[in-house]
Amino acid sequence: MELRKEYVNELARLMRENDKIVILDADLAGAGGTKPLYKEFPDRCIDVGIAEANMICIAAGLAASGFVPFVHSFVPFVARRALDQIAVSVCYSEQNVRIVGFDPGVHTTSNGGTHMSFEDIATMRAFCNIAVVDIVDGVQLRKALPYITAHKGPMYIRFVRKQTDELFDDSYEFGFGKADKLRDGKDLTLIASGTMLFDAVKAADRLESEGYSVDLLGIATVKPLDEEAVLASARKTRRVLTAENHSIHGGLYGAVTETLSAKLPTLCDAVAVRDKITQVGSLNDLKRDYGLTADDIYARAKQLLTNNG
Amino acid sequence: MTVQQFAKEIRRNTLRCLHSQGSGHVGGSLSIVDALAVLYSRYMHVDPHDPRMADRDKLVLSKGHSGPALYATLAIKGFFPAEWLDTLNKLGTRLPSHVNLNLTPGVDMTAGSLGQGLSCACGLALANRLNGIDRNVYVITGDGELQEGQNWEGAMFAAQKKLDSLIVLVDSNKLQIDGATADVMNVEDICAKFAAFGFDAQRVDGHDYEALDGAIHRAKIAKNGKPQCIVMDTVKGKGVSFYEAMGAGVHSTSVTDEQYEAALNELK
């Protein structure tokens, strides 16, 4: 099932239970998949038109009155265009607004260039109080939503609308601020967020077929980071590779190395976008061009594993 | 206390607050005092002992830098001790010069980055509708502030959603930091603009209590599916002769011991 369908189904269930949940869209209710909610909850679904800054502040006003607003748009139109509104009316004001960004990074594909954003996690993470969640699949999204609703404080969530691939099965339990331990290994720590977790699993398979053992952590909650899990793994392997669909500046690699440099200096490298301009293209071409494939993870892992410096 | 006396008391306490740090946003604080006096003596349904009461009128001071005037009003109404007025912008204060809803009892929305208040007020008005609360949400914006495009996104939304509990008061003091609003970036005709966006719009002397009272009363009882706008013609620095005479420089200026004493003498 597409993530946007998982999302809207679970949100509908939560809205039936909790009459304080409201949703806002900026003319992307159809694209984002929230449209069915407008039929069932006409009073609690608000399409503000093409006015994202307005949407964020309306949500802040609703939150200040006890509602839990979910606002939606493509990543750059919330996490970039409405930055000051998020900073002042949401974060500084400590309002319970959930900001949902669709199609992060390379997943913008043919809308890329202008609609592509590799800096959303860095900017959101730098604001005070806001939690940052990078979703890998529909199971994780569905399991996370009750927590996302109940959380106190602002939150930013990014996911891929039309994705159908699943990594987790129904037994998965979402732990806010907790890393998902996917493999236990001793040679290399591999930490991946969002959809890069799919590539990380493939790379770990290949490394393991060559006799290396990989400690694989999935990170849904980039902020607050599960520092304990990162430190425990790095202490064991002494080599850490991160993988994210985001700029190398200020995202997962930033979060992990901020922790390690202060508490456990460790040899690190990143699979991430290295200051390269956004563009259009197919998903596979974009991933290759930005160095975000399982092969890229494998290659950087091998470099780290053979670096004895 | 008459509304005239209340306004004078607000002006005295606004200057007390600004004098505590020696300078601040004098001009735009003094220009909204008469509107605050009318609102808080005759209209705002609020309880100083229960500032978060759900069934209350709300005020969004979108021109958040005029916090000292609102703080003076709230202190007189008993929302917090008057001594707080002497702590403006001191580390750890409950009274930052730009208003913050988490710090100050009686402040309903954070503001300071101009242009966001009207949108936030739309959210408050919509929340009241969803909660079945029949109360007004007032917004005070500056005239220069209307240069921020987001105001017009908010205005469009208010009209589209028929938020007739929303009353926007525009403090048209005709000055902004860089000079006369008409010279920097003309925002007139403000009434016509709001009317074109679907509001009922009125224009009054923002220092005439009965004119203000009449306008607010008309806006409050209209309940015609249209959001309401009252453009208030005001004077920046109103009430203190030497501040009124300063022109654009009064936006942010000093309140020395001598100036404070001279101002209090005028406000006896």
C-alpha cells in the first residue's frame, strides 16, 4: 500500500478517536492523499490554498487553542518556504504542530530542482524543541502515528507519498528517540535514516557475504538522536558510516558526529549529498548521481573497513 | 476609572516599563494605547485570575514590538504584579519587548516577526468555531506591517472561512522605521484593500474613545459572515508632546530619567 494511503487510513482512525486532531493542506490534499479525510471530517480539514506560511501560523493558532494540527506539503514548501513561521509561531511559541513534508530529497524525481530539498533535516534539527522523524516505510509510519499525535511539542516528519516497498513487518514497534537495531555486528557500525535504510540492508548483506559483520541501526528519530545506541555501537566497532537522503551538512551525519566527536572520537564517513545542486531525473538515476545507492554504501564501508589510520 | 483615566494610566505604565531599560519601542506602543483602553475597559471578556479561561476574548498583538503597552494594560487589570513592568528585557523576564504567549499571563499569541499575527488569529478564530465558543479574536497590526504579504494570505483565509468573530485593528500611525509609510512603501488605501479582500472595513480616529467604541461595537455585532477591519488613524508617540514631535525616530528611542519625568508631568 502507498504510504499516503497508510497515512490517511491511520490518521482517520486517530481522528475518530480524538476530536482535537485537525489537518491542513496547501492545495496538495489530492497529491498528498489527505482528500478522503475532507469527506469524513469536513470541519477538521482545512485547505488554505497555496499559502504555506499562512498555513503554519493558522496551525499555530489552532494548537494554541488545544488542537493537534497536522500540516502537509512537499518538503521545501513547508520546511524551507515557511521557515520563519515555523521558528517563531511554532518552535519559539512551543506549539504542538506536526509538520509533514512529502517526498524528501531524491524522491521528488521529476519535480526535482525547485521541489527538491536536501537541507530540511538540518534546518529543522537546528530549531529548539522540534523533533525530527525520517520515515522508512508504511509500517513504521502507521506504528509511529499514534505517538506522533500524542507527542508534546512540535514535530517534523518526512516520508515518500507513493512508496510501496516495506522493510518492516507488522511485529515492528516504533520507539520515539530509539534506534532500530537491525543487525548485530562488530566490524562496522552502519546507521541509516529514512529510505536509505533499504540500501543499507542491501549493503550489509553484501558486506556480510564477504565475511564482515555489520552493526546496523535504523534511525527514524533523527532528533532527539538515540545517543546511547550510537555510542554503544561505535564503542564496539570503532568505525561508523551513516547513510541519509539529505545533505552531508547538518543531517544524520551531523547528529551522529556531533555525538561521537564529543564523547567517543571515532572514524566516520557518510553516504549523503555532498553540496551538489538539485535536479530532475528518475529515482535510480538521481540516487546514482548523488551517490546514494547500496553500492555507494558498500564502497564507503570498504574504505572505512580497510582504513587502519 | 474612566476610559480617559485608564488610557492615561496605561501610558504612564508603558513609559515606566520602557524607562526600566532606558529605551525601546516608544512610538508604536503609545499609538495603540487608546485602542487598548477601550478594548480592555469595555470589550475584552477576560479573567485576570484565569488568563487561559477557554471562554474568553483573545487579542493577538501582531505588531509584537508594542508589548510594553499591552503589559501596562494587563498589569493595571491585575494579570500580574506591576513590579514586573520594571523587568522589561532583563534576562529571565516574563516581559520580553516582543510578546510571548508562554511567558506573560494575558498574552494570547507570540508575535514579533511581523506579518504572522493575522494568520495565527485565523487559527484562534477557527478553533473557537470548532469548540463552539462564541467570542471575538482581536488583532492589532501596524500599517507598515501590512507590507508583509502574509497578512493578505490571512485576510483571504478569514473571508473564505467567514470568520466574522475576527476583528482586525490597524494602527495607522503612518510611520515606519525608515520614514513615512507613504514614502517607504505605501499601503493605502487600507480600508479599500481589506474591503476588496471581503472584510467590512471602517476608518476611525484611533484616539477618539467614542469613535473607537462605536467602531468596535459595530464590528462585534455585525456577525454577517464577514471578518471585520477597523483602520485607526493614530499618532506615533501619542500623549507625550516631545515623542509626538519626533517623527519616524520615535519608533525605537530613549526614555531617560529626564524624559520619563517630563512625560509623567504631561500625563498627570
